Amino acid sequence: MPAVVLIGAQWGDEGKGKATDVLGSRVDYVVKFNGGNNAGHTVVVGDETYALHLLPSGILSPGCIPVIGNGVVVDLRVLFEEIDGLESRGVDTSSLLVSSAAHVIAPYARTLDNVTERFLGSRKIGTTGRGIGPAYADKINRIGIRVGDLYDDQLLQDKIEGALEQKNHLLVKVYNRRAISVDEVAEELTSYRDRLAPHVTDTALVLNQALDAGKTVLFEGGQATMLDVDHGTYPFVTSSNATAGGACTGAGVGPTRISRVVGIVKAYTTRVGEGPMPTELFDASGEHLATVGHEFGTTTGRPRRCGWYDAVIARYSARVNGLTDFVLTKLDVLTGLEKIPVCVAYEVNGVRHEDLPLDQAAFAAATPVYQEFPGWSEDISGARSFEDLPEAAQNYVRALEEISGCRMSAIGVGPGREEIIVRHDLLGEPA
Ligand code: IMP
């Protein structure tokens, strides 16, 4: 039975929510394994649009059990805001499972995220300001607070005291901010624990047992490959492993159990925040992509930087994730363009690179080598099979497939749930 990992193949916002949602009704568990409420999935169901940040998008599929794995950092305030928002629209969230080993985002992590960014000035990362980096830093520094700790008053008190001893020095002496009291942190964290209790469990055990019992499990990556702390454009990355390997560590499931790895890739490229992006556009074409593609952040509302499809990055993603399939999203956004350039390689100081340059400075200096493809003007949102697409669109997809290192098994042709062409079943046998 399939254990499918689904990850973003670019810099995020590839439309993972939609791809997950398409599978959601056929999977038994959807697991979030990294990140926190820095993510943003927009899922359109009928006339309703849902913007999810922390909850796995499987929460919208009846019968599917949503799981927040140990690799996630949880802002409890946001979790319950999101739960309340969904419940008020009639979505049942009672089956949600939360790992007792997941870390919580304490209020001081949010504060530190924002003051650190301000302090960095022109060297800032452009984070979402949700406390993600500081929460993961505490985890690695072994001073983090885990969900399970909320149920042990003494331990919780000790941990908050220990953490604040350091943080308050930093906040007061370096950043010139007010100190945060142990009580206010304890109060925020404990205020949610009774509501959280029925959801807390050993999710790694549950998931392994589910796989033993032949259930289908979907591991949904937050952020994306190029934002991965190890494999992305460091330091302009998030603080977790957003690549496929993160599913194993972030959910407690061994690599031998994973049967499929699906990369979501947009028919063009976007990026939020700082850092290099070789195909970024500053002209009318970039505006076309931003406007037609509604490229504004689900989480922060920030306009996204837009550019042409970057096959160097797609190939890199296929490799570091061991992709078995791509889902190509938002092909419809390219409709109406006369010519569509695709970046097939980079040039760095006069040298052609087929693969990602080794270091940060070389990547920042990379300029795209483009190959142009003819566009199409027909509305493609009604296409449900590959043959329904205009020939130029078919050729564009075939060309991407050839240069990106993996087959394109599904193609998004519009924002709606049903606006997708499925060429190969993502839950079926891999190629
Ligand atoms: P952080 O995850 O808030 O620490 O932000 C680090 C970088 O990741 C910034 O460039 C953010 O804009 C980016 N980022 C974080 N989450 C997402 C996402 O879900 N989509 C796109 N970019 C993201």
C-alpha cells in the first residue's frame, strides 16, 4: 500500500494543497512533517476557498485522518484559530492527531523572529515572522518545549525558566526590548492543553501501524526543496527539512516504507522573501504571471517574485528528492503568452552550468540560458485529458518533462478541485 511523499520542487507555493486535496479522498492519513504556520495552502472546494497554514489539507477530506508529525513546530494559538475557523464552516476537525514530540512555538520565538530580522537589516532572510526559525533553533539547542511537556507542570515551568534566562538577556541587552515573564508564557501554553489533549498521541506509532495494516498515507511537505535548510539556497531558507527525507525524520517512518515521491512544480517560478532567483522577471511578463497567477502569499499577503520555469532547479529537485513523479501546476496561467522562455541552464561568469552551482556566490551570479517555446491562446481550463490541450501546450509540457528529469503525471489547468489532468495515477504503481 502506498506511502506517498508530496513536496514542493521550487521555492514554495507550487499548489501542493490542490495536489494533496486531489488525492485526499483516497488516502487514509495526511501527515504534515515539517514547518509550521509559515506554510499556506489554498484549497478551493466548490464555491468555498480555504486558506490553511498549520493544518494538513487532508482535513478537508471526510474520512481522512490529518496528522501533525513530530517534525512540525506548532503555534497553539494559530492551531486553535484554524480549528475554530473550520468548525464554524462545518468542517469536522475531531480526528486530528498531534505528535507529543512536536515542538511548540513559544511566544518568545515569535518575538525573536521579528527582532532578529530587523537587526539583520539588509542581510535579513525575509521570514514569515511566525517564530519558525527560533523554535527550530531551540529544538536543536535542546531547550525546546514539546507538546508532551505541556502536561507536566513542573517540567514545563523549568523549561520556560531555562529558555527565558537566555532569551531575556538577548531581548533586553541586545535588542532593547522588554523582558518576557515565565508566567505569561506558561499561561499562553497551558491555556490550550485541555483542548489539545484528545488529539495528542505517538503519531509515529500510529502511522507505522497504519502502514502495517495496508492503509494509504500521504506525507505533505511544507515549504519546498529550495527552502530546505540543507538542500536549499542557504541561508535564504526555512529552518526545517522540506525535502523528501524530512518525511522520514519528521514523521518517524523509515525510508524503506516510502513508495512514491511526488514533486509539485509550477509551470513558472515564484519566490517569497529574500535570496537569489535566477529567472526572476522585472518586466510586463513578470506582472502577467503575478496578476493572472494571483501570486500573493497565503500567509503574509506579500507579492511573490515571479519568473520563468527553471529546469535546472526542477532537475535538482528530482535528484535530491528521488522524485517518481511531478505534478505540474498552473499551466493555465501561461495561456495568452506568445512565447514562453524556459531556463535550461545557467551561465556563471561565462561558464555554462547544467546543474546548480556549488556555492552561494556563484548561484547569486547565475544568469539563465533560455530556450523559447511557442505559446497558446485557447482557454485550457476545461481540459481533462492531455489530448484536450492545444498542441503548443502539449509540446511545452513534453519539453519540460524531458529536461526536468521526471515524468509529469498530473497537470493543473485551473484553481478548482476538478481542474486537473491526471496522466498517471499518483497512488498507482510507480513507473
Ligand atoms: P520562515 O520559514 O518564516 O523562517 O521563512 C524563511 C524563508 O522561507 C522566507 O524566505 C519565507 O518567505 C520562506 N517561506 C516560508 N514558508 C513558505 C511557504 O510556505 N511558501 C513560500 N515561502 C515560504
